[in-house]
Amino acid sequence: MRRVPGRTDHVVVVGAGLAGLSAALHLLGAGRQVTVLEAAATPGGRASSSTMDSYVIDTGATVLTMPELVDEALAAVGTSLSERIDLVPLDPAYLAHFADGSTIAVHTGEEAMAGEVERVAGEREAEGYRRLRAWLTELYRVQRDTFIGANLDSPLDLLVPKLANLVALGGFGRLGPAVGRFLRDERLRRLFSFQSLYAGVPPARALAAYAVIAYMDTVAGVYFPRGGVGAVARAMAAAAAEAGAVFHYSTRVDRLERKGSRVTAVHCGERVPGDAVVLTPDLPESYRLLGITPRRRFHWSPSAVVLHAGLTRTWPELGHHTVFFGAHWDRTFHEITAAGRLMSDPSLLVTRPTATDPALAPPGRHLVSVLAPCPNLEVGPIDWARVGPAYRAELGRVLEARGLAGFDGAVEVERLVTPAGWAAAGLGAGTPFSLAHTVRQTGPFRPRNLVPGLENAVLAGCGTTPGVGIPPVLISGKLAVERIV
């Protein structure tokens, strides 16, 4: 594996999102001096918290899986997740409502989920679920250390014994048909494949290897930290500061100072010298700082409109995480990934964190975040200043039609985030999900975390190895550190 040559005593980390915080903790554990520069006033990046009047909202990620990766980063400085965060396992992980009026609860435990599958689809489907669960578990086991948790310098690095296992498991086939080998019920197929949207590719086109996301959701389990997902970032930042990292918030990086093939300092209103730098902003911003113009054209994931709403009431249809599926599944994917249109039959993810932590809202109030997938700004250059208010009204009508009667009348305070807002925050193509996991942007074909022409600059975050989502982003920080230490 290629590593940063020369001295690496002091490392400057640009960005205090989960990738930067993971990198900082692992660097501290390896005995490095660490300075973290963050443009925002608080840590977290795309997994941070904000206030909306008296409500505490997660401004980005709301689904936390594989918390052991957070624990691993904290362990690098001698602390643990249990010491700092009250983590609540969610059961069910999701409630799913379908256009035919049926509801399925997604349980993590095998027996509970097999019973739920048998209730809605019969004994044969329950047996198919058990076989699917075993396949997902083996798929994750094969990929965990060799493909997800490893630095890859070349496609030849894939030529390891576990590659044959991945091929034998059908990992290079397509996700939708792979899940269909185990389940016939269309509703169940959706439940175990919709997660590929997080990776930016419809199930019919996504590699079956990305079923590991369904493994994380439906087998490993979904958790919620009291205080919101942003509490994870705050805990990691506090642990890093206690271990000696120096944090500068509200500090925007202007440029990198270079001497030959090395970055010698980071300029952010002052000069911060360092022996190496870890860059965690979204790829366009990192490349701007590096002075790099990519030769390849990137394919970006779909974006999302997110409505945060403080409410005077709730509904029995809502769990902590609730998915409202529309009837026209394939058409929806075509609209948001190819046609550049808003969903004509929306499928929505509604998160109600106050189901688990009522303290996130004032007494007697409730908080929801409604996520509606939509085209990114390259696929669908929509005028969101004009369309945003009309689409907000449409979301209200859809939610009322899906069973949340009186939704708009219960809204006390709200905030709407559109792709234009994501773009203003510096996210490429106005999407919080970064580069899609197409075949040409997977594994060693994804933008590498080493920077051509520079010896001591390393990338981390969802645009580089291994990819999108809280677990891959945490791993990306660790992989960046492996390049340095």
C-alpha cells in the first residue's frame, strides 16, 4: 500500500464531519499532533445538528448503523461509545407503508422478522427471508476487510482470494434480481433493495455487492443516539479535543501552501503549517484547494428535498423511521436518476426522532423530517427558488393522502432544504449523497484518497474510498490515516 513519505508529526485535518473526526481520532491514537479546521460553527458536517426555534433537528443523516465504527475511533484515544453516548437500538428499524394499504415492520432480529414476513406474505416468503438474511451476512463478511475496509491502489488489488467468494455470491450481478432470487413478494423486494438509492443507483442497475447496505439496516441494526445523530459528532469532537487535538471552528480554508510535491501549510486567515493534510470537504471543494481539474466526468447521486417540521401532534402510522412507498417504483427511479423530473408518485422517508427522544422538541410537541428523493442539479436543473414552495405544498398533500390527516394544520415551525441549499453548502451537483456508486465509481475506480502530484495530501469523506453513508465515511477517515501512519 502506498503511504505518505517523510515526516508526518503534525497533520492538519480540513473538515470536522464524521470523516475528519474519525481521521483525527485515529491520528491521535497513532501519536500525531492534530489541528482540525472547520468552516461551520459546530462539528458534524452532513451529520450535524441545528436548532429550529425550540426544536433540535439533525440537518443531515438520520439513520445510524454500525456504531462499532464510532467505538473503534473513540477507542483510539482510550474512550468508548458507551461512556459518551446513550445509544438506543430501534425495533422496528422501519415501518413501511405501501400503496395497497399494507404495512410491514422491519425487525432486526431474525425470528421477529421471519414472523412478520410470514404474517404478510406466507411461510414460503419467510423461508426466503431467512436465506436472504444468510446471504446478506455472508456478503458483508466477504467484503468487510478486503473491499470496504482496505485501501486499494489498483484494480489488481481486487485479485485476492475473497474475490472468488464475492463472485460466487453473485456480488457482481444486479441487486434487484439478486434479492428477487429469495423473495417473490414485490413489497419485500423493495424493503431489501431501496437502500441502493443511498448509493445513487436504482436497484435494477446497482451491483448486488451493495446489498451490504441492506445488511447494515436489516441485520446489523439501526440505532438512535439520544440528542440526535449530531450527538455522535459532538462526542467524537470532544474526545479528540480531550486527547490534544486543536479545533478551529468558523474557519474557512482559503488555500494550500505548497513546496514542490508537498503541502507545507493551510491558509485560513492565518497560516497553519503541517507535515500532512487530510481533506474532507466534498470533492469539488477539495479539488479546488488542490488546484486539480478532474479528467473524468463524475456521475452524481440523486439529491433530496428535506422538510423539517415541528408539530403539535403525531399519528399512529409513524414509527421512528417510516417509509411511504408509492405504487410506481421503477418509474420513480427513472424520473429522479435519468429524466430529471420530480417524482410523480412519491416514495418518502419520514423520520420522527421524538418517538425515541422527546427532549428534541418542546413538551407536547413532535418533530419530523421528511426526505423526498429528487434529481440532482446536473440531471435536473430545476429552479428551486420558484419550485420549492410549490413542492413543499405537494409534500403536504401527499402526506395527508398517505394517512397523516391534518399534517399541514399541525405544523408549528418548518424548514425546507432543496438541492439549491445543498449546493450553497458546497456539495457537488446539489446532492448530499456525493458520487453515485456506479461500476466506474466503485472500489479502485472511485476517486482515490491519494492525490496525484502531491506526496502528503490525503482525501477522506463520501466522495472517495469506500463511499457514501455513515459507516463508509467513518472508514474513509481510518483509511486516510493508514496512508499517513
